[in-house]
Amino acid sequence: MTKLRSKARVKARMGMFFTLPGLIFVIAFMIYPLFTSLYYSFTNYNYVYDVKPIFNGFQNYIAAFQDETFVLTIKNTLVFASTFFVSVMILGLVTALLLFYFKGKDNLYKTLIFMPIVVPLSLAAILFNWIFAENFGLLNFIIGDVFKLTQFTYGWLTNRVTAMGAIVSVTTWSSLGFITILFLAGLQGISGDILEAAKIDGAGTIGTIFKIILPNLRETYVITGIWAILRGLKIYAPPVVMTGGAPGNATRVMYMHIYDNAFEFFEMGYASALGFILSVIVLSISFVNLKINSSKGD
Amino acid sequence: MKKFFALMLVVLILSTSVFAAGAQETPSADQKTSAETKQTLRITGLSWQVQKIFIQQAAEAFMKDHPDVTVEISTYAEPSVVANYAIDWSRGKTPVDIAIVSGAQFAAQFVPKGLIYDFDKDLNFFTGDFSKDAFVNAGLENGQVAGQQYVIPLIIETYAVVVNKQMFKEAGLLDRNGDPLTPKTWEEFYQFAKKLTKTSGGQVVQQGASIQWSSVNMYAALLAVLRGARGDIYGPDGLTLAFDNPEFREILRVWKKGVDEGVFSKEMYVDNMAGRNSLMAGKVAMLLDSGGRFIEGGQTLGIENVTVMPFPGADTGGSFGFGAGVIIPKSTEVPELAMQFIKEQLLGEMVQTNTVNQYGKMPSMLRHYDGADAPEWQVLKQIADKSGAIPTYKDFAKFQKEAPPLVQNYLDGRIDLETTITRLQNLAISLDKSLI
């Protein structure tokens, strides 16, 4: 027994030794900045012009909700995130089901569907900027010059609604592959016996999908849902590259406002407060997603 | 236990090997002497600055002339990288000896903590062929913080109207000499744009005018037209930007009329390069942007088919001047070498004439305009001479971010003119004007 306990202690020590580098990294680059940022959020601190932070309590948090632009960015971010969430989850699920049911050249299709994920989102945004451009863009060229439907050419990025739609479509295009793969993994995790039994009982494809497959993907919804929520709420590159927040702040999102306050205006205290407000929103919505998709009796 | 100690031994050996590999080999006496006499000069800039200011070529020429010097060039992805150099500079260290920046408004952040050199007081830069008279005034002004010269200008640009001559000819807007007519008022500018606009199937296929209305650069267009209209951008106190006046109201009113009728394009709301690209694609007749864009337009349309003219008021009141220049951090060990490189190469003929002829970036020194090929540079120099730089307010970045959405919302009809003027003026008043 003593020998066993001694071996266990050695193993435990070795385990700690191996986790030490990772732990140091996490403390140095995640825990310490997190708490420093939390401290700054309660201070008035312009890191270029101020010698040191000055404690001001909750003033930054109060000012955030009195800041019309910040409140607008919350609304824009939620609009984007909800639209993106719905589109990517539905399209991802449909694509995964198609791949699941129509086997054959599925490796080729999987590759094609997954390829956009390897394109950096900022690069994708630059490409789509050229596609959606009003006077020299590919989309208007195809509509106007190829199909001769000039009446349908449009300023896709200079209209408030279509600008947001363009950003959602770029982000969905970029994310679809990853979500599809996650759903596909979930589908392949469903026991073949259940599907076989459903087939024997006379269930059609649609019935099988809605009554057997979708309910059994609950755990997958948790993972894909959290991923989509995070990607939606933390959106930054596409609106910065494609619209710069225009027209008239219609596509200005929270991350842009936080970045501007931190690195353009150097107001680190205020920006830290904005960052924590975003964190609370992200955590709250993630928690709701988790609760909705938790199975009863788990 | 044995296994544990064996593992610790392996880790110890590996760690020792890593440290040994990283340790510097002690140089021989000859090597030491060579290292001590060879100096290194480190310069950094944005990628486009390094390319368009011919930094690589300048470095090669300098190293050829000075074999004891190594010039190392690096690029930074975006301006906040340079802002973070302040951390090193405040500790007496620096990863660079020369940094190319946009101008005094950017450099101002380093001034309160004394992190960069005043070229006049600290380095006595303006001597001999490099006296202040030898520079374009707008360039020098763009490098001054509270009247002190912290940035040496390398290139300058000024806002003007780039014109597609062929479209003007088709619209019958030429004078007796066959040159494009210059609109004298904003109403005339709108009338010209209306004549130059072509539609097909209810859609605009040739835009009359495109104006720099992007989130990134609209502030420049606003300051340019304000100065052109009034000869000054400030109110009676000489500090606060003045938008609440009849001249600026008229400009906004005409802009909105142009947008409502599809005569002025909104493409630059979302892409500050869209106007330039449309000009190059032969889709726009007049582009109100940096005057140097005519060189880029000439690349696709033919240089004989593009020209430059002042926007209404610019020829008398001036425009907005900006550009790029260099700063030297006080923590550099080679300030004299840095100054030598700036004078010999960056302000030398090779860089100053190539940058204007190939990329449309005007020289900051007057004598190099003789080497500028196109006659349009004389037009732009005259405008630049009357132009002013952006205010070096502590809070000017807030104006740059918050003014464009206001004007865009007005042009889209979401807010009325008076609300726009009131909000713009209140924004101007609210800015912290220290450091000016």
C-alpha cells in the first residue's frame, strides 16, 4: 500500500511538472492580463498621456451605456450574431445531412465545403469587397454587363441592410465548412441501429430526420452553437475590411468600438470596461445555449 | 523514483544544450574590431511607405556610399505597432532608429514623455541645403507639434479633383484650349457632375463625381473643403474647428443634392480606395481625393487622359495637406547617422523624384519639383503651398472616427442639415485641444 501511494505521488509530481510550462503560459498571457484588464476597467487611464491609472469606480461602465455609439454597436452586433447564427446553423445542418445521405463523391464535396475555412477571414473580406463593389465589382458586372440587367445592379455595401447582409454572407461562407464538419461528426455518431430500426418501422427520410436524427444531435448543438455564438459576437475583420462600420455606423460592431477606444484613442480604462461588457454578453448567451441543449436527466 | 531522476537528468541535459546553443561565441579580436566599427541603422515603415518612398533602394545606395554601415528595413502592419514602441522608448531602448509615420498628429503621442527628437532644437537639422525655406510649407506644418518640428516630411499630398479628360470632352466641358473647365463654385461642381453622369436602364454607368467619404479619410475631405471655402478651418479662437457657417452648409447641401440625384457616388462610404479604382476603371469623371491619384489613373487611362484641378475654393483658400515623414526616437544610439541617411537619401533626388513620377507622392523639398515630369505637379504644388495640416489635438482621433458617420447619415437623409451641423460643431468643441 505504501509502495502504491508512493508511486501515485511520483506520478502526480511528474504530471505537475509536465503541466508547468502550460500553466506558466496561461498565467502570464491569460490570467494576469485578464485581472489587469479588470483593474483598468475601474480606472481612468489613457496609456499615452496619463502617468498612471486613476481609480474611478463604475464610471466607465456607466459611461458605456450612456455612449450612444456603444449602444448602437451592441444592437448591430446582436443583429449580426443572430442572423449569422441562424444562417450558419441551418445551412451547416442541411449540408451535413446532404453529405450524410448522398454518399459517393463525398470526400470531394467535403474538401470543397471545408476549403473556405483555411482562407483567413480578413482575406475573404477583401475578396468579397471586390465582388460587392458598386462600380467595378464582380457581382454588378455579372448582373449588368453579362446578363444585361443593369436595373438590378446595386450599391450592396452602401445600403445599411445589404451591407450587413454582405458581412453575414461572407462570415457564413467562411464558417460553413467547419460547422458542417461538426454536424457530420455528430451524424456519424448516431447509432446505425436506431436508423435501421426506423427504416424497418417504415419511417421515411423526412420523418427519420425530424424525429430521430435532429433530437439525437443535441450534444452537437451545444458545440456548434457555442462556436457560432462566439464567432458571431466577436466579429471584427469583415466589418472593418468591408465597410469600416459604414454606412453611418450601420455595421459598426462592438469589437471595433473596443479596438478604437483602446488603440486609436488610447483610453485603456474605458476600453477594458467595454471588453468586459462584451464578455458578459458572450457568457450569458453561451449559458442560455448550454441550458437549452442540455438533455433532461443529464 | 529512478525513472523520475532519469527524466530530470534528460531535461537538465536538454536545457543545458539549449543554453549552450544560444550562447554567443566569443568573437576574436579581429571580429570584435570589425563589429565595433560597423554601424547598423534600422528603419521601419508601413509596407506601402517602404515601397513608394523607395526605402530599399535608398538603403542600398547608402550602404554603397558607406560600407561601414548596415541598413536594416522592417515593416509594420499598422500604426498601433509604432505606438507600442513608446514602451521600449520609455525604457531607453529602441528596435528602430528611424520610423516613418503619417505626421505630427501621430507623432504627438510621443511628445509629452519626451520620447522623440525635435529636429530643430535637439538636432539642428535645418542647415545648409536643408533650411526650412527649402521645404514645402504644408509638409513642414504636417510635422509640427505645438510649433516644434518633430517630423521631417518626406512626401506630401494634397486634396484636389482628378479628372478624366475624355469624359469632359464628351460632355462638352472644355475651354478654348481644349482643357477641362474648372468649376468655381460647388453648385457648378454639381452641374458639371450632372452633365458627366450617364445612366442606362435606370442605373448609373458613368459617375459624375466621387468624393472621399470613407470612414477612414472623410475627415481629410471635410477639412479640405472647409479650408477651401473659408481660407481657414478654425473659428475665431483659432483653435476650434468651425463647421457652423454658411459656406460649409452650402457644401453639405450640394453634396446631398448630388447623392439624391445619383450624380455623386456613395461608393467611398465603405472603401476609401473605391474612387481611385473607379477612376482607373474609367467609371468616374471627377474624383475628389489626393491629387496624386492622377498618376494612378494614368496607368490605365493613359496619362494624357487625366489631369488635376483645384476643387472650388482650393486655388485661393487652400486644401488639406498630409503625407508621411520620419521621426527619430531619443533612445537611438545613432541619431547622427539617422540624420545623415535622411538628408542623403530620403530627401535626395532619387527618392524624391521617383516617388512623385511613379507613385504620385509629391516631394517635400521644393527643388525636386523640377524633376517632376507632369505639369500637374505645379498645380498641386500651388495648392499645397496654401494648404494646412490636420490639427495636433490630443483627441483628434475621435473627430476622425465620429465625423464620417454623421455626414454619411445626413447624405442618406437620416438626419437633417441643422442637426448635422450642430453635432459636428459640438464634436469639434468637445475635443481636447491640448498639444496644439
